[in-house]
Amino acid sequence: MTASSTAALKLEQVSRHFGGLKAVDGVSLTVQPGERHALIGPNGAGKTTLFNLISGEFPPTSGRVELFGADVTKVPAYKRAALGIARTFQITKLFPALTVRENVLVACTALDRRRLAMHRTVASCTDLRDAADRLLESFGLLPHAAETAKNLSYGDQRKLEVALSMAGRPRLLLLDEPMAGLSAGESRSMHELIDRLDRSIAVLLIEHDMDVAFAFANRVTVLHHGRVLTEGSCDEVSANRSVQQIYLGDAADH
Ligand SMILES: Nc1ncnc2c1ncn2[C@@H]1O[C@H](COP(=O)(O)OP(=O)(O)O)[C@@H](O)[C@H]1O
Ligand SMILES: [Mg+2]
């Protein structure tokens, strides 16, 4: 296999059981470099658990997880991050008492090899601050750089969270319902933001709203009761009878 054809993510028959509950049950999924892939399905389908298995929060009960061609099934989360994977959480995880810029600086520093240098030069700190401000600017957050993160609007906090996940220049980004809880305006703004992300980055998006998911993605996987119900292009998935039944219930029959 050549480097250019190596998948960003490959899951083979991945399962995760919690006691008797099969939260994820034999899921196989491939995401190519630069692909925009949506993961949809009803509440409790296992979407967030699948993200946890990909990012390494916990290991699968069985199956295999590959990132960029490497078997990471038993590799912990922090080592997977070093391979070029980043994620946001369904629930915002920021340092609320730090400023917006400080949050980004922490994220940049955490992923910057220079943190290991004993004597950091002033120039390298300036580089870091410039990089942080460039990132904030691209997310429209530079005017808020000096504000305490907890004082931002909820919409801006969620944007900041995506900005933080980009600090390590990931090659695979996992976004868990970034639009959840946003007003219509904030949601549109977030949608534009994630549409503008560098096209070389593969993005796997969990999204509740099918219209948003289909507008964003090239490929869609539908999860139901921990299993892949179907996978395909947006047209294929939206025409799928079982998908219509899950989302529309009996309404699809009338
Ligand atoms: N840490 C856990 N311990 C026990 N059960 C869990 C845990 N995480 C998720 N579950 C259960 O697994 C199922 C799938 O949950 P989840 O992955 O959060 O679904 P989704 O994100 O699609 O709404 C649910 O029934 C949920 O209650
Ligand atoms: Mg979830």
C-alpha cells in the first residue's frame, strides 16, 4: 500500500461492551485523508462511544483501530494525539478561568516539542503567541483573546473548542455535535467555520441534524443500536428506507 492511499482511519469489527450492553457492536469504518464524513444515528446509537474508541479514551472490547496505517488498538489517547488526531467533546472542555488566548497557548504548548527544551528562547514564545493569534483570527475569536473563557457566549466557547483541537495541526479531526445547543445564527456560523477547515484534514462529524450532516459530508455512516445500519453518499443514505424509518418513523409511510 502506498502512503497516499493509506486511510486516515480504519476500524475493523470494533466493539465496546458496557456490562451486558453492546454500545458499539462490530463496526467497520474507513475514512480517507481529507474526507468529510458524517456519523449520524439516534440518541444512544453509540456515536460518542465510537469516538472514544477512535481517540483512545478506552480500548475496544474487540476489533482493531488503525490511524494513518498504524495499529493503535492498544495505544493510549495521548500517543494517538501525537499521530495527528484531535477531537472535541459533546460537552465543552475549556479552562474556564484562563483567557481565550491562554487556552490556545496551553493547547499549542502541549503539542509543541519545544516544551521539552530547558531554556526556552523569547523568540520561540513570540512564535507561539503569533501562532495562537493566527488560529484565533481564523476562528473569528481574536477580538475576544483577552477575555476569560467562561465569559464568552456559548457559541464562541464551542468555536474556541474547535480552535483548540486545531492547535496541534491534526490530520484527522473528530467533532462531536459541535452545533448542539447553539442558536440558529450560531449554528450557521459554526457550520461555515467547519466547512472552511483545511481540505487536507479528514473530518468525522457527529451531527444530529441530517440536513447539516448532508450539507457537510461526502460520505455518511448511520449507526443504530451500536451497528452500522448503512454507509454511502448523501444521496444513497437519504434514499435508504431503513434510515427514513428511523428518522421519520411512521411518517415515512404516509
Ligand atoms: N461509560 C459508559 N458506561 C456505561 N454505559 C455507557 C457508557 N458510555 C455510553 N454508555 C451507553 O452506551 C450507549 C451508547 O451511548 P453513546 O455512545 O453516548 O450514544 P450516542 O452518542 O450515539 O448518543 C448508551 O446506551 C449509553 O448509555
Ligand atoms: Mg453522543
